[in-house]
Amino acid sequence: MTHRLLLSVLATYGVKPFDPTGEKFDPNRHEALYQAPMPGKEPGSVVDCQKIGFTIKDRLLRAAQVGVAQDTS
């Protein structure tokens, strides 16, 4: 409940969370914590989100901390 209330208050000021799981890794919006070989996943795609990121009116407030799929060959 507290988390949901905090997110709603932040949203009134234009702060929005984002979860990049499944997206292509973008160093401007994501911070890579680790790379791991993931068969069946596209190399360079985000496979795990450790901490969600936040934007404020299309500007990055905090980069999402993510795990990235590595080429298995």
C-alpha cells in the first residue's frame, strides 16, 4: 500500500517507473549489472530487472539496473 501511494504521488509530478525486461539494452537508460548466456534469448536484450528505472517528463531520473543476455556461441 505504501509503495502504491508513493508511486501515485510521484506520478502527479510526472515521475513514471519503467521496467525494461524484454527490451534491447540501451546504455542511456539501463545500467548493466551482469551478462549471462541465455539460450533462446536475443543477445543484448534485457532478461532481468533488479531495480526499476524512473523518468520525469521524458528525462531519465534513475537508470534501471538490469541483467543482459550474452551471445552463447
